Amino acid sequence: MMADDRKLNDREELANDNQPPDGQEGAGKAEASERLNAIVLSIAQLIGRQMAREHF
């Protein structure tokens, strides 16, 4: 929590004060990491194909 977050009025709440259901805190992070890895590998594959076309 940042220092500025503590200066809220009584009626205001934090916008990012979300709690995951049933304690599934790590599941979203793992899923996002897997998607990112898949995207990175796809981009690397596309770059590799382009380099192979240009080289040969």
C-alpha cells in the first residue's frame, strides 16, 4: 500500500481492493505467466521464420 492511499476520506475506498474468490490468488498469476510465455514463443517463431526467409 502506498503512503497516499491512507489519506482517503471515510466514504472513499481503494479502487483496487479486490479479493480473489476462494483464495485463488496465485492461479491468475500462473495463467497470465503461461499466456505470456506462449506469446513470446510465438513471436520468436515468427521472427525466426522471417530471418530464415531473408537469409536463404
